[in-house]
Amino acid sequence: MNKLSRHSFVFLSIVGLTFSFSAYSKEIRIGVSLPTQRDIGWVRYKQGLEDAAKKSGAKIFIQVADQDASVQASQVDNLLSQKIDILILAPQDAAAAAALVTTAHKAGVKVISLDRLVLNSNLDMYVSFNNVKIGELQGEYIAKNLSKGNIVLLSGAPTDNNSKLLKDGALVHLQPRIKNGNFKVVTEQPITDWQPSVAQKIMENSLTANKNNIQAVIAPNDNTAGAVVQALAAQKLTGKVFVTGQDGELTAAQRIVAGTQSMTVYKDQKKLAAEAIKVAMEMAENKSVNTNGKTNNGKIDVPSVLLAPIVVDKNNLDKEMIQSGLFKKEEVYKYIK
């Protein structure tokens, strides 16, 4: 090899190595669209996503739609304009968000649905808790602890597919008791936008219509459970009616130790957020993702990563929520003298 050839070989080798390193170390740009920050669950998701992205070296862009589907659509357009590599989408409106998946795909960007499933779309991945299981845990708790009685069956926002999954899960254990007459559903209503004020009004109306003869309430999350408890308190019925919840909020833990809420289902949102970032990085780098199920969204079976939730009541609250480091004991027992 002559001198010129040797120099050329060295130069090309350096260029090749530089290119290879650049391709390997390319900063992944992750766009995130969240529906709200109005409850602690979505606050935890945002914090978890930011922390996990920082640890992974990814650049993250997060926008919050504040429960407005049209705002979310504009924000997704904005995120795509920032040349993101992948989009994590938690839809405000599960059906309307199908158009956002199409828009992202036209821009060459894959979409991960976080917590809430985007319906009737060619969604690339779903990362969530097993929401049917969460509903099952709520229904099972009532079925185990109540032999017969009148039940108020509340569900979440009609625009959120999780509402249907939770209700379907609860009915797995409630329906046999309803069929044999031991349980009677006296009120069955969805809660617009998961608003506690709506849940409280429904509960107040149900108490009036049934002359306070209600033994259990399926409240679809902890925020709405708190509103149900307020309605019960006005009738001096707190602690006398079973009330479910889910999300594992501090206020729910406080109500459980006070005896006004029966249980919650704890979901570690930060753990799920970290999983979503891990999956996003793998997909952006065209690596295989270790899924553990498929979830039908009305159009396709979406590859899914589903984490398991945990039932928490007065018997295991200290272990799951205090000893785990989630909350401090003085916070949980703040109102207990």
C-alpha cells in the first residue's frame, strides 16, 4: 500500500468510526402528549417520564392538553414539527385520537399509547396497567365483603376507553350477584371527564332517590371516591357504605385509615412511565420490545406491555404505601388522633 493509499485508508476509517459512533449515540427525541395534570396520577406520570428520559439520555418534549381534545391535536402537530423520533400519547378522547395516530404515521413517527388506549387506529404499542384486572379487583372486593345490598355503579369518562375496561372488570364479580338478586344496581352512570363534582352530584341524587338505602359504591378512581365520600358524609353514612377507588392517592390512603373509603388499587405510575420511556427508546432504535400481551382497540390487536396493580385496604396499607416509601406515615395518619 503506497503512502497516499495508507493516508486515505486511515482517513476513511476515522470517518467510518465517527459515523458509526454518531449513529449509535444519536439523541432520541421523545414527544409526549398528556391529557391533564388535574389529578395526582397524571402528575406522577409526567414526573416519571421526565426522570426516566433524563436517565436514558433522551430529549423529551411534554405537552398537556388540560382535558381538551382539540388542544391535544394542536399539541401533537407541534410535537411532530419538533422532529421527534417517537410519540407517547395518552389520549383525552380515545376515539378522536385515532386521527392523531394517522397524523404521526404520515410524519414517519410511531405511537405508543400510555395508560389510555387509542381506539380504532393502527397504534404501534400500548403501555399500561391491566385495567380490566383493576376493575376485577374492585368488583371482587365488594363481592367478598358484602353478601347483599343496593349498589351504585359509577364509571369514568365516556371518552376514555379505560372507563369501559374498569367497568367490565368489576362486572366479572358483580354480575353473578346481580343475576341471582343479591345485588341490585340502583344507579349506573358515567362521570363526565372524571370530574369529582359530577360524581358527588350523581351520588347525592342516588341517595335521595333510594332514601339512603345503599350498601356499596363502585367509584372508578380515588378522586371520584373522595366525592362519593363527601356525599355520604352529608347523610352521616361514612364508614357504613363500601366505597372502592383506584390510583393509590394520598387522600385515598387517608380515607382508608379513617374508614371512609374501603380500598384503592395502587398503580406505580412512575414505574409505568419508566417502562414507557424504555419501550420508546427501543422502538426508536428499531429494537425488539418484550411485550406480554395484545389489546384489541376495535381495529387491531395492539402489542402491549401491561403491569400488574395491587389492592390496598386497611390490612396492607402500611406495607404497600408506607414501608415502600410511597408516603410518609405522618402524612397518611395526619387526621387520625
